[in-house]
Amino acid sequence: MKKLNLFIVMALFAFTVNAQEVKFPGLDTSPADIAYFPLNTTKVKKGQDSAPLIKVVYSRPSVKGREIFGKLEPFGQVWRVGANESTEIRFFKPVVIGGKTIPAGAYSLFAIPEQDKWVVIINKQTDRWGAYTYDETKDVARVTVPVKPLTTTVEALAITFTPNASGANLIIGWDKTSVEVPVTIK
């Protein structure tokens, strides 16, 4: 009888341990987003060409009344172009950025913001948190682009694309600042 009681107690304990609810994390304050080129790549209908050429996965921090460039993101320092994990850019075909040919594949997207220009960086390292372990020796391309001031505030960091004659322009906008990076698709 004692063995049966012990067995029942152990079975109930095991059931209780397995029945505990998982605690899911709350919504991130800088939610993840994805930008594709062509823009409607994921929304095409069956039978249409739906192959993406570029995909950017990034987190979208908000201004929240803060001074962004020069303060929150200091001028002259490497920034992950977003929040949380480093922004990842994937090229599905070889591309040319800043005169450098980049093979198809996944890379991190960094920038060094300045008041009037940014150095935009494509780097081999992926799956990193922020820019804390950024390694300049892993850069595959750097291009300097002018800042384009905006008249209205972009509250949450946004990345999009516009088509150009040789491929696309990667456009990054946040607060009252935007930059445009020409990408030639081979």
C-alpha cells in the first residue's frame, strides 16, 4: 500500500510540474520588422514572380521625445541601425554598394551617423547583439551618403526601398533624418 501511495504522489508531482504554464515575454518596446525589395514580394499572387532580391530584418526603436542623432546615437560612433540584435540584410543576388561587389548572402547593416553624412557599412558578422562586438575587419563595403533632413518626424525607425535604374535605393529614416543608399543588383 505504501508503494502505491508513493507512486500516486510521484505521479501527481510529475503531472503538476508538466502542467505549469509557460511565461511568454511581453511585447518588445522596439518591435521587429522586415523590409523587402521589391516591396510587395510577400504579397504577390500565385503564378506571379515573387522572388525577393533584398530583405532587411530590423528592430524599430521610437523617438519618444528624445534627441536621436548626436545624443542617443552619438555622431562618429558605429550604430546597429535599429535596436536589439544587429540589423540583418540579405541579398538574394550579388549587388554593388559603394563600388564594392557583395556576393549573395546575409550580412549585418551598421552605420556611423554624422550631422551631414553617414557611413553605411555592410559587415560579414551576423547574429550579434547591437554593435558591441562590431569588427571592422569583417566589413565588406562602406559607402558615405548624405543626410536628407525630413520636415516631419519618423517616430519609429523605418527602412524601405525605392526602385532605381540599376536596382534599388535602401532608405533609412528616423526622427527628422533619412539617408539613401544606392544598391545595384547584378
